[in-house]
Amino acid sequence: MTSSRPFNFAPGPATLPEPVLRQVAAEMLDWQGSGMSVMEMSHRGKEFGAILERAETDLRELLAVPGNFRILFMQGGGLGENAVVPLNLSRGGKIDVVVTGSWSRKSAAEGRRYADVQIAADIGKGYAIPGDWALRDDAAYVHICTNETIDGVEFHDLPLLTNGVPLVIDCSSHLLSRPIDWSRVGLAFGGAQKNIGPAGMTLVFVRDDLLGHALDICPSAFNYETVAANHSMYNTPPTFAIYVAGLVFQWVKALEYAGKRGLAAVEQRNIDKAALLYGALDASGLYENRVDSSCRSRMNVPFLLRDDKLNESFLTQAKAAGLLSLKGHKSVGGMRASIYNAMPLEGVQALVSFLKDFESRHG
């Protein structure tokens, strides 16, 4: 059945798979004969316990998370986690941050509340990941944002640190869109509201040896060791968000595309969607994406119109065509199309068709 819903290109909270939304609606008043909505369940009850267990099992399988990593279902979003990570890992010492856009810059600022933060490299006003990093061997960890939602810069390969310092990645905007090389990561975190579910949940993947080092001022509910020991149930977890995420994990596992299944299918579809959209922008005389091709995000595609006076007309006409939430972040202007996992190829095709039509009338 073809959906009549518009295509939502919002950066997060973002579009969700329609089959998941339909199942949530069907189970809203009564989850599997329990007589309760998931929103009404005790987080200590057997019903929610089964939901949480399956969600964690499916997520570990999808991302091939090794056994020496704990998966934590937390709250506070990516911005909150920028404080929680240094509270747990910095030991009050040194943090190196590679700045590739707005989010890693915020991470550096937040980290300075708890540790000596050094900017190891800075993209500045450029559009490519800097190549020379000034890393300290005695840093507690190195922080990078592997996909900058606002700026459209993505690490397609994780850096290999050879000095033994753990790598922390903020992967909010591409979490579950591709595999993660866990051999290069000490801790990964991401808000759920991009590829995974509704806002309100933050996923943390932390290696066992990084537990137990929290600063004394770290609140107990944000202490990774405490949360891990209590299987994400130290305090009331974001139950409804976990439930929806679990349905998304099942959707990803079942997805088939280009002869592939599961996460491999998701990754290939994301590659094809991004190639289609960037190809249209690069072939245009009206639109421009400035990010270097080596690090263009598959998830968040910012672009500018040659004449800013056309921006409002573009957005108005796009909305009328069923293409929503294309306005760029206020800090960079222009437009931005977020094409997360749940955005079907047909949505990107519709956007490309609109781009060409708009240019034919205004180019």
C-alpha cells in the first residue's frame, strides 16, 4: 500500500517507519492482551521486562556489539550526554576534541566544565575533516562527532588511535544507519530521535574497562557503572521510547533492499539515497552543497540556493508538494534534507524531482 503521508525531512525528532507507527497505534490501548498501554506499564513488571530484553538483544545483534560493551538506555539526549561522558570518563584530567561542526564544538564547551579540554583539530570555516590532529598521550579520551547533523560532515571510517587513548563517538545522527567498528571505539552514544525512535531516550555503548571511573560529583542516575549494574533500571527508564525503538529494531532486521537484509540493506539504501540527492545538487546551477565529497553525510544534506531571496518560496512550494521540514539550521541557513533510515527512496526521488522543477522555474 502506497502511503499518502507527506515526506518528512526533519533532522530530529524525525520520520519513523510507517509500519512501526501503525503497530504503535494498534497497540496503544492494549499491548498484546495485557490490558495496558506501554505508557501505563510498571517498568518493573514482566511485560516491560520482556520489551526491554528483546530491544537490547535485537540492538546488540544488529550492530554486532561485542560482549565487553554494556548497552545503556538513558535519558538527557546528546547534549546531556556531552556532560555525562566527561563526568564518567575524564577523571578530572584531559580531553582531546576534534571539532568538525556545531555539535563537537558544543561537546568541547561542555567538557571544559569538568576537565582540561584541548581542541586537537578544528574544521574552522572549512568543509573537510582536518587531517592533522594534535593528540595527547595522557588524555582520558578523544571525542569526535561522527556525523554533524547541522553541518553535514560525516566520518565514513573511524580513526584508528594508536596511543591507547579511548575514542568516544557522538553518533546520534547515523546510529543504526551503518555498522560500527567497535575495535576502534571505547564509548559511543546517540539520541534516539534520528534513526531509532521518539525523543526522550539516549543510547550509550560503553566498554567494560571504562566503567567505575566517575567523578564524585556525578549523579548516581548518570553513573555508567550504576546504570549498567542495574540493567538500565536504576531509575525509571524511558519506557515508551524503548518500546518504539524495539519495534524499529524489528523493522530494520526484516528490511530487504538490493538483495540485502537488515543493517546491510539499510546501509545500502542510505548510500543510494545520498548518491541520488548529492548527484542532483552537484548537477544544478541553483543549489550548492559545500561539504567535501570525502566526508559528506549520508544522513543530513545541507544545501544553499544561489539567491537567498528564493528561500521562502522554495519552502512554501516544497510544503505544498508534500516535502516537509527542509529549512536549514539557523546557524548555517539555507536548506537541509535529513534522509534517515525511515525515509524511503521514493521520498528522495520526490525531492529530487521538486529540486529540478523548482530550478526550471527559478534558475
